Amino acid sequence: MVTFQPASEPWSQRKPAAQQSRERKQPVAFDPLAANEERRPSDRRQHAVPPNRHALREEPQLVERTEPREDAVSDIRDRVLRRGRFAAEEDEDEQTDERAARARKSAEEAPKREKARAGRRRDEDDNEEEDEAAAARDERNARKAARKAQKAQEQAVKAAEKRAEKARRAEQGPLVHLSDYVSVATLAQTLGVRYEQFVTRLERLGYDDLFPGKVLNAETSGMIAMEYGFEPVFGSEEGAAAEAEERDLKARPPLSDEDKDFVPSRPPVVTIMGHVDHGKTTILDYLRKSSIAAGEAGGITQHIGAFSVPLASSGKTITFLDTPGHAAFLAMRQRGANVTDIVILVVAADDSVKPQTLEAIKHAKAANVPMIVAVNKIDKEEADLQRVKQDLSRHGVEIEDFGGETQVVPVSGKTGQGMEELEENVVTLSEILDHRAETEGPVEGWVLEATTKKAGRVATVLVRRGTLRTGAVLVAGHTWARVRTLRNEAGQTVPEVGPGMPVEVDGWRDQPAAGDEVLQAPTEQKATDVVEYRLEKEEAKRTAEDMEAINEARRLEGEKRERERAAERAAEAAKRRGLDDEDSETLARANSAGAVSAEAEQQSGQLTVPLIIKADVSGSAEAVSAYIQTLSSPLIMPKILRSQVGPINPSDIELADAAGGHIIAFNLPSDEGSKGQAESKGVKVLENNIIYRVLDDVKAVMEERLPPIVTQRVLGEAEVGQVFEIGVGGRKKVKIAGCKVRNGVVARGSRVRVLRGSEKIYDGTINSLKNVKKDVQEMRKGTECGMGFEEWELFEAGDQIQTYEEVSERRRL
């Protein structure tokens, strides 16, 4: 078999093509490896460019194979198998290489893909952000458009309101600025109307009791101005609030619970409260180991005592306030509860709960102040501790023995029993409450008491916040002070006082009032401005109160004048003479109207007793004033003209003399000179140092002013039998009533009333009494006589005559 075998020799040595063809016909065994080698790229590349192009036409050489046919087939099969196996391996290697290449390429391209994905994500995020931003822009634009639309609508509404206001003003007339209180004459002048025409029109509108000085409030004056076509304008509340914010002083807001942790502790303020004579001052006396109770007039504490006590058992300082227990000092006790941290409620073991005890409980609860109950006088045989506990529980005090939180400590202020336990309870409760206050910043506090001493006007101040030092400018109520000196309860001068401590302050321009809030001002000018503003507000308030009082007084005066005119008309009618029934009825109606007018005057006219109160401290003056006001009645009432601290001065006497009043000197040293000067002008000076006796003195003065109680007692009764005339002095004739005495005695000159049926037709005097023709002084029961009456002759047969006398009795309050 001849096969084609590419020659390995050069092209020039190859055989001709025919020879190669013949040789190709010879069977040659196929060698896959050789064929594979022949197909290798390296061989193909090596022989890709023949050295001589003519060599291509040379015939291939024929190689004669002498191997047997079967071996060749087997060899070919083996080669084919090997070739297939090698091809498969080669394909697998190529696939492996391709996979490795793809893996390498994928690994190389992974960062790029990740970067691309990140870019796409960023693009997506950017797109989302852009979408969100676009949505936000759309929303903002929508809101902006809505705001513009709303603003445009508001502007349109305002423009419409302005047009409506302009039209309304055009209809109603121009603006007129009015004060809150204006007199009738001033309002007429402001509106440009003549007073006579103004009053006439107001009367047609229904206003009465008009006179030039009558004061009108804002509502009334505004309505009148609108009737005249004006638009009234008054001060606004916003303006008033802004003015107060600018011109007044206000306390700082309280500290929050978090801020309190950063400020120092202060001494607690403990108030002793309870009923009169239950031993409050005695307990306090034991605590500070000094004798106070013996120095109080009548055993009653007349004003608040404030002092600091360092307790020996704990070494802590506690500020105590001793409030009076008498009912008249209600305001002082309320003030004590409002400035205190702890209340010690003193209850006598032998007297239990009393009215002032209940008031103290009420004030402590209203102020949300914790209480400790001290059951005093436990050393007495009549002491009943269990009764006191039950009474306290019945009135809302939740004591520890009954499941509450209020401690009850039995004590004796005289023997000291239980006092150490009371101190421990106070200290423990104060530590639990943990009272704190700033020592820096403007000073705040309260005026507990104010009085006048040789050094001038002084006030006891309880410092609430800040540190009070000499030279500070303080404002309290309607006065201010530059602090000259500070004195403690022992009278010693101290340079400064911190929170929770009481101190006596002098340097006040005027006397402050107990209960006034004390605030520090930065300068004297600011303090002066604040006081001026507060005085202006007080004057406006007083004007409102005076307006009602003045108008009421003038209304009563007008009614009185009307009654007087009615009485004059009745008197003129009584003087007219006539015999017909019409005249008789007219006279009866006139007399009846006069009686009703007198009764109305007695009911509506309330008498007043002007009084001037002078006291040692402002708290006492305040208590006396409140105590006296309880004496008011429908017939008479006290009128406090002035309530001040200090001795009686000439101004007080002149005011009392001009008003027809009296002066009360409470707890002041007697001044014979001022007293003599006052009495020379008819002004009484009521001196006393025990408050419940002041009530008796004022009550006696008021009873003197009251009209007496007048009762009529019938002395005799007679009946007119006939009417006859007698001549007097020639041609003049007078009528005489022939009467028979039915009861009692009828005397000449006695008061008499004539009744016709049940109607009184005459009330006057018997000026003529005769028995036959003889003048007599009196006629008794069963006798007959002739009677003549003063300026009255309208009697008839059948009229009843009563003689009577009036008995006066002093009224009592």
C-alpha cells in the first residue's frame, strides 16, 4: 500500500509528483502521533513559507511498506485510539485552560464589575436622591405656594377687614380716646357737646342721677360715646402687660429640681401655729431659752416674732416664726403659712381642737406645708392625748397612729417634757425636705413686720433668695430703701444675711406693709420708677373704688333731697285749710307719703363712724382694721380713714376732726399732749394694748352714733262726740271737738294722733283742753271735755283720739 508521506527533506530534494502519486498508492500505516506532530502549529509555522515556490510541483515520493496488513490495521486502531484519547485530553486541557483563563479574566474584571455595580448603585442612589430631592423640592414648592396662597388670602382678609373697619368708622364716626374713668362733665367736653344738651339726651336714653361730678366707668362712657357717633378707644391689656414688664420688678422663676442640686442648703423656716393661749410662745421660749411670753400684753402674741435658733441637739440652725393665735390676726397667720417650710401645730392637751386650730390646719393644707403636731400642756391632770388625736383625725389631719404621715409629739413648754423629741422630728423632716436656695443673684424675700423706731422706719425681712448686704436697693410694695444697717434678732449689726434668715432692715423711704414682697433693684432710679408705677396702678384702683363710693353717696344725697322736698310738700298740704272730703284724702296721702319716706331713709341710710388706726407694727394695724370691720351692721359701719404705724401726729387729729371720727392707738405709749389736743377738738383717742378690748371701745362709739329706738306708749283715749265752734277774740271762731275720755288720761300739750277708722289723719299736739268753759290741764277716764288741736280743725264726730308719749332706748350692736 502506497501512502502519501510528506518529505522532511528540503523542497529541492523532493521527488516528482507522479512518483509521489505512485508511492502514495502504497498502503502505509497511519500514525496518529506522527499525524498529530504534522498538524502542530509549530511545524505549520515552520513550513508556512516554502523556500522555493517551484518545489510545490514536485511529486511526492512513494514509500513502500512491507509490514503485514493486520498489524497495520491494529497499529492504526491503536493510533486512532491514542489520538482520540490525546484529543480528549487536549480538549480537556484546553477547556481547563479556558476555564482558568476565564477565571483569571473574571478575577481581573471583578473589581471593574464591582466598580461598575457600585457606579450603577451610586447612579441608582443618585437617582433616588434626585427623586427624593425632586419630591422635596416639589413639596417645598407646594408648601411655598400654599403659604403664598394663605398669605394672599390673609392679606385679602386683612384688606377686607380694613375696608370694613374703614367703612364702619365712616359710619360710626371718628375715634375718641377715653380714660377708664371719666366724669359726666369731662365726657361732654371730650365729645364736644354742651353739658345741658348732653344731660338731656342721656336722661332720654334712660340714664338718671346725672350731675357734673358723677364718675362713669369705661363701659358706660363707651356706650355714650357710640350714641354720639364716636368709636371709643381704651388702653389695651397687651399694652398694660408690656408696661408692667418694662416698669415693674418681678421675682425670678423658681428653680427646677435639677438645678436645686447645684445650690447650697438653707435653714428651714418653721412656723408655730395654733389657738390662742395654747402655749405656742412658751414652746418657742423653751427652744431659744429666753423669756418672751411674760412680755406679751394679756398673754397674747401681738405680732410675728422671727428669729433663728441653733438647736443644741443637732447644731443646725432653724428659723422660727411665732404667729398670733387670736382670731383678729388671721391675715398674719395666713402670711406665716405662705412663707414657711414646716408648721408646728400647737394643740393644748386639756382644750383639744379649737376654731383657730382649724384655721391653722386649713392654711397649712392650702399652702401644702407639712405639719408636726405638738400636744402641749401634757403635764396637766386634765390632759387627754387620745381625745386630741381623735379630734385631729376627725378634722382631716392624718396622724401616724392612725396610718397617716403627720407626727404627734406630746410636750410641755414649762417642764421641757418631749421637747428634745420635737427638735429631732423638726430636724429629721427638714433634712428629708432638703431646702435649698441660691446665694447669688438679686435678693428676694418677704416683709414680716414693719414699725418705726428711733433709727427710723424698719422692717423685719425674711430672705428667700440671694444674699442681702448693706447698701442694697430694695423695693417692697409702694416704697423702697437703700439698706443702711442689718440687725439680727439680738439687735446685733451683721454685714450680710443669706436665704432662710430673718433680719431687721432700716433705710426705708416710707413704711412698708407686712406681707409685701421684697425685691432687689439694680439702682435707686429703677426702684423709684417701680414705686411710681405701682402708685399709679394703686391710684387707678382707688379711683375705681372711689367712683362707686362717690356715686353711691351722691345718689343717697339726691334721694335725701327728694324726701325733704316731699316732706315740704306734705307740710304745705297740711297747712292748707278745707272742709271737704277731697282735701281730707289729700292730706292723708301726704302724711302717709311722709311716713314712708322717713322709714325708707332709716332703712337705706347707713351711718358711718370714721376711724384712724395707729399701731406699733403694720401687722397689728392690719389685724385691728380687719377686726373692726366685723362690727358692720345694716344701720352703721366703721370707716377706716387711715391705718398707719407710729405715734399720733397733728395730721391724724386734723383728719379725724374734719371727718367727725376718732383715733385708735393700739399698743402705743401714751402721749398726753396729743391726747389732750385731740380731745379739745372732740376727737376721742381709744388707747389699748389688748386687741379684744379694742372691739368694746369701738362698739361703744358706734352705738353712740346710732339713732335711739323710739317706742310710742298710749296715755289716754277719747272719742269725738260732736263738733262745735266758740268765739275767740271777737269775731274769730275756732272749732272744738267735744270728746269723752274712754281710757287713761288726756293732758294739754301732750302728743296726739287722730284716727278715722284705721287711718291716721292727724299727728300733732293738743293746744286747748276745756271742761265746760274752764281751761284744765288734764282729763281722766269717764269725763267729758273740749279739745283743740294745733293748726288743725278737720276732725269729725266718731274720730278716735289717742294721746301718747315717745320713749327712747339706746340701740345695741
